[in-house]
Amino acid sequence: MCMARLDIKIKLVTKSTKKKDPYLRLPVPLVAVIRIDGRHTHSLESADALRLLRGTASTRETFIGYFNDGMGIGEARKLHESKLCVQENGLMLLANGAINPLARTVQHWHCVWRATSFGGGAIDPLAKLEQKAPLYAAQGTMRIISHEQLTLGSRLGIAL
């Protein structure tokens, strides 16, 4: 981790400093100057440093395209890595986290894509089945076996 240097200069507000400094003449004087020096103390071209970069918007859109084409997480990553390998400087591109994101990043993008494409989170299958039970019964595709009390609460015992 790189340490940043923070330099804070607080100006004295007097008649003479107000004459010289336009920032002190403002209705609300700006009495401090803050300088932030954030030099890196490590190489930015190493594989470890490149791996920590965040995925870019274009990389995310590429993966969203893979998901829209019906690919899963693993398949999309393998295809993307194979495309990067055939490009010039392929090994450097593979090490770059902005272009070749971590598996967890791709998994997160997939979860977000799935939620936006197909709706909310996990659905309780028993609750959904209870909700659709009258429809299935009207079609004659199921029969109710019992109304037992289960550990999770009152549920219908249903057999298709």
C-alpha cells in the first residue's frame, strides 16, 4: 500500500494578507491550502499491481454480451481469456485486472445481469408452488396429498 503525503498550509488572516491574497478577500475566506502527493512506492507494471485494477466499463459490457449469448461464468471467462491470448502482448493483458477481471468480479457482474434480466433474487419454491396450486388443480395437473405442518411453517404437501 502506498502512503500519500498531505501538506496543509493555514494562512493567517490580516489586513496585509487580505491585500495580497485574492482567496482571503472572498466573503468566506479560503484560509487553507491542501496539497496531496500520492506517489506510488511500488512498480505499477508488475503482475500483482495490474491484477488489482478494477474492471473497465467496456470489459463489463463485453461480459454482459457473453451472458446475453447464453454463456455461464466459466465459459465466458475462458472465451475472454482465449481472445486475450491471441492478441499482441497477450500475457500482459491476461495479468491486467481491468481487461481480464477476477473470477469474483465476473461472478458479481453475472449476478447483477441475472437480477436485471430475470428479476429479483432467490424464490422459495414451496411458496411459489402454494401460490400456483389452485391453477394447477384447475388444470388437473396435480393433487393435494396432505396439509401437514412442516418445520418451516404451514405448507401444503403436494405431488405432481
